[in-house]
Amino acid sequence: MKALSIISIIFICLQTNVASDKVKAPISKLPSLEYVIQQAIANSALVKEQISQNEMVEKDLQIEKRNWMNYLYLEGAANYGMYDNLFIQSSTGDSQVTTGALNRNEQTAYYAGVGLKLPISALTNRGRELKKRKLAIQKAQHQLEDTEKQIRHIIIELYYSLKFLEESMYAYLEIYQTLEISYQKAQKDLLNGRTDLDDFALLASTTGKAKNDYLKAKHTFMSEYKKLESITGLNFNQLSE
């Protein structure tokens, strides 16, 4: 009677687990590796920040190039006094030109112009500043390229790791499903007296362990799968629909 109770408990527990866990392996619908890498780079907050910094450095260079305009100046003058007005006269077809004083009167003369006062030290400083700005641009560009390279390495490792985890998950699933079929058959054999309790308990334990191994593999796979989605900002399932 006690053995029958144990059999009933094992049977009910395992039957409940099997019935309530209709296991389906998640299918990874990954785009090409290069597409995933480019999306990860485009979605990176660090890359976006470095791009903004690069734009600021380039603007600084453009401002520095225009700084020479600070040395430009406008000047004008107005003079009042007596001026002699001359006339020039020539006849059509006549090469002779006649000039002479027409009159002398008081009038105001105006003058306006643009000048440039550029100290020699400004030339030296300008060259130094331009070189400094160009070096800053190169440094910022190298930092951006280094960041993109690091992201690329991370994605490559995660991408192929995910492929491996998926294959492992399906391998564990296949083992679990095979043992589950044997377990379901053993249930009937146990009730019909064609197998003993020890064999049934061993099979139940093995099936339970296989299921646990599969669930662990599934958890690891899904964690890495969602991590890659988070890094890239993509929903892989929607991409494949």
C-alpha cells in the first residue's frame, strides 16, 4: 500500500509537470552579422556622444579659420574745403583732348574703405591653433573608430555564441523529448505491472534532469538573445515577419 502511494505521487507529479509544460524552443530569427553590427553601432549612446563631440571639434576648426576676419576694419572720412574742378573734352573722331579748370568751389569729399591689421604674432598663433584643431579632429575620429571596433568585437562574439547556445538548447530539448516519450510509456507499464518501481523512479529522475538541463539552456539562450536585441535596439522576430 505504501509502495502504491509512492507510485501514485510520482505519477501525479510527473504527469502534472509534463502536462503543464508544453515546451517549445524559441526560434532565433537573426539578420546577417554585418547588419546586426551596424545597428549596434548606430544604437550605441557612446558612439552618438562621440559623433556629437566630433562635430563640435570640426565647428571649432571652422571658427578658427574665420578668426582672421577679426582683424578687418572699416574706415571712412569726410573732408570739407576748396576743390578745383577740371573738365575734359574731346570731339568725336578727334584725338585731341582739351582739359582746363572749370571752377573752384567749396565742397565735402567722402572716403570709405576696408583695411586689415594683422599682427605678425597672429600669423604664428593662427598656424598653431589650426594645427591643434586638426589634431583634435584626428584624435576624436580615432576614438570613434576604436569604439566602433570594440562594439564590432562584442557583437561578433555574442552573435556566434548565440548560435552555439541555440544548437545546445535544441540538443537538450531533443534528449528531454525522447526521455519524455519513454517516461509516458513507463507510466502505463507501471500501472499494468510490466515494470518495477525502481526502474520507473530512475527513468523519472533522468527525465526530470533532462528537462531541467533543457530549461537552463533555454534560459541562457534567451538571456543572450534579449541582450543582443537590447544592444542593437532591434526586435528580431518583427524583422522576419
